[in-house]
Amino acid sequence: MIVDTLQNLITNPSPSSAVLALPAAVLLYHFVPWLLDSKGIRKYPGPFLAKFTDSWLAYISKQGYRSELIHDLHLKHGPIVRIAPNHLSVADSVALNSIYGHGSGTLKSDFYDAFVSIERGLFNVRDRSEHTRKRKIIAHIFSQKSVIAFEPKIQMYITQFLHQWDRLYDMAAKGMSGDDGEGGWEGKNGRLYLDVLPWMNYLAFDMIGDLAFGEPFGMLAAAKDMALVPKDQNSMMNAYGKEAKQDDTISVPVINVFNNRGEFNLTMSAIPPRWRPLARKLPGLAQGSRDVKTVAGIAVAAVSKRLAAPTDRVDLLSKLQSGRDANGNPMGKEELTAEALTLLIAGSDTTSNSTCAILYHLAANRESQDKLHKELDEQLGTEDELVATSEQIKRLPYLDACINEGLRIHSTSGIGLPRIVPEGGLEVMGEHFPEGTVLSVPSYSIHRDPEIWGDDYEAFRPERWFERDQAAMNRAFNPYSVGPRACVGRNLAAMELSMIIASITRRFDFELEYLGQVMEIREGFLRKPLQARLGIKRRNL
């Protein structure tokens, strides 16, 4: 009733009624639930506004530093902080299994509704039985056996990437400079200086383009951010299986669109569903809504092109097509495209962000980089392959520690993913939370627990993975989430990341462009570096 009154006042305002009714309705809407405290969570500390309205969480989500701000609250108030009227952030690794683990009974909250664009995919589906159906179709695609079959393609794109950097390095050595579209590159002090972030994006997008849709986006070859999107998304969706005409699509830069989409979705996810249609029209959010459609259009165009030219090629899309649920039914075209979109997003942004962050931290920590070079030289020095193989990376423990430390300190997915307490309530850390309460565990914060990681938890120090309690670190380390809703593609992501970092750092040495350089981060759904200009020097192998 109160919500209907507020919406009516917004859409059909009457000056005289608004003066009197609107303030009263707003006050009642936010104050009465706090006063009644039906969930018994009023005792938990948090920002004043967060006790009454979701607007506080939406606001900090829009600022681009949500994980850092919530971490500061935990440092101030302790492990349980109220960040919305019905949302508690629980910063303790013990809570990970209690909230996300098998048998917890928790469900995804309406947070995930904000991430639906075509239709629900494995990531944003909330119904437990529907998730089980989807996961049975998709999980086999990412088995270790299936992932190894993709290794030659991964090697091919890493090789192409290394050749591109070799080309730029050779030109930089001659004193040349150029423009790669992201701040340019130049040679000085015997090194090639460039922003590594766009190149990590080119590599990640081309790999997932080939693995998922049968061909790359062409970013590496062109050294340019580009992808095809349909001029008319609905028409292309309806014309599945028919050859698309050349003028049905248009090439657009998409990396910035991906970033905007992530920030928009995170902000929308903090706004109650009933208010989201209104929020999308606000000046600061309208562009994000268009970017969501653009990102979905990439999947629509890629899937449409792939299906218009049938092939025997085995890739992620063909595996999705051949998948069947328990009743023998395949995915429909909308569901197939939604899952392809999930693959595109999960297989591009996360890999590029993580790789960029790891290279930055290695450049900023000479001792760690030198140790990694020593391991690579000792273990791979006599082998001719330009790109490290999946078998080779198994015997590189310091590489593994460097990657884990980078994933820990950067925390690509740093926010707490919200879960709804099931019927009967839930015990977490000795506290009872009633049915319907929303709980989340922020990875950014548990990756900074001094009891687990040591007092130097803000330092990039791979040695901690050999020195401290391994079991405790494994329990708190959460780059792919845990439980039945954990990342289904973690095997592929881990192999890609290890092969990329091993190959790039074996061939090149990195340093910061200037003393005291700091990599700035902005957070949407993922924490993304804004830039990482590094000096690159080819090593003598």
C-alpha cells in the first residue's frame, strides 16, 4: 500500500497532496519495518541510513568502491554489519560454508534479478530445481577432460599475444612509439612501456570468442577493442539459423561497455525490484541500461552467426547445443544464448582483470618476480615451447602461489553474494538468523583477515602460501565461490590464468613506469583495474 502510494505520487504528482502525503509515506515506508524489527537484526551495527533504506547500499555501489567501504565498516564494527534493512554482511571465513555450502539450504536473493538480460542463465537463476537442471546440462562442459581439449586453442592465442608484444618491443627498441588505442606505447630506458590492461582484454576476449563461439573477435590481430552487435537484436534472435547479412551487425568497442554494464548491474541489484523500472530512467543509470543490451547483443550476434553455418567443430557452444536435461530436452534458443552470454562475461572480464592485477603486483615486487623467473627458468628453461603447457604448470608451485596471492589481494570478485536464509533459520558463527534474512560474505574482507593471512595482509607476498596454516587459508580463499553455486568454469579459468602468467613472465620482465605507482581500481560487479602502465623487457632465455 505504501509503495503503491509512493509510485502514484511519483508518476501522477499532485502538488497539494505531495506536500503532505509524500513525506509521511516515505517515513512510514522506511521507519515502520525498522521499528517492528521482524527479523531481530536491529542489534547489528552499520551505517545509519542502511538501517532504514536500501538507498545507502545502492549509493556506495554506484561509487565504484563497495568492497573497500564495507571492509572499512567491518574493521570498525566487527564481523557482522548491517548494510541494508534486511541484509547483513558477515566477514568471517567460517561463514562461507555455513551460508554457501552444500546443505545450507540458502537461496539466491533478488540481487540476481538485476543481472537478467536475455533470460535467466546458470549464474542468475534463483529457483533451486531449475539451477540443478541447468547445471546438469552445463557441468560436463567444464570437466577436467573437456578443459584439456581446449588447451591447443589457448596456446594459439597466447602465442599470438606474445608475437604482438615481441613486435612492439622490437619497434620500441628502435626508439619508435605508437598508439594502441589505450594511451599508446613507447620505448625508453631499454623497455617497452604500455598499458597492459587493454592487451589482457584483447587476449581474454579472443580466447573466449573462439572457445565459445567458434572464432575470435579479432581484437589481438587488430590490437583494437571491437566486437559485432546486431542493429536489431530482436530480429536477429527471431532469425536463428539463417545467415545474417553483413549489414545486420555493426562493430563497436565493447570493453568500456562491459565495465559500465557491471557498475550498472551492481547498483540496480541493491535497489528493491519494485523500484528498478523507475531507477533505470534516472540520468546516471540510463546509459548503463543501454550497455546491458549491447553486451547481450554480442552474444546474440555471435550465436546467430555460429548457428547459421553448421560445423563439426567442438566448442563450448556445440557442447551446450548437444546437452540434454533429465527429460532429454535441449536448450531453446533464448536459453542457449543466455548461457552463451554467461560464458562470454565469465570468460573475459574475470580473466583479463585478474591477469592485469597479477602482472602489476609482480612488477611492483621485484623479489617475487625474480623468484618466479628463477622457477620458470629452472623448470622450463630447457624446453622449447613458447607457451607453457597444462602439464608444465603443475610443477610450478611458486607460480601457483603468485597467482593465488594476486587473486587474494586483488579479489576480482570482492563483494558478498547475497543469500536468503531458508525456512527454520540458520546458525552462523553462533548467531541465529531467521528465515528470510539476507546474508553475504565479502571475499575482499575475508581475504584480509589478519588471523589467517598475517598482519601484512595488504602486502603481495606469495611466500605466505608456504608459511601459514594451509587449511585455514584454503577455507578463507574464495576466488570462485563455494558450494553448489560455485563457478562452474573454474577448471578452465584456472588453467587459462596459469598458462598466461607462466608464458608472459617467462618471456618478459616487468617494472612499474614510475616509483610509487599505484594501480587504481573501480568496482562494478567485478573489481577492475583502470590502468596498469608497465615497462616490459624481453628476457634472454
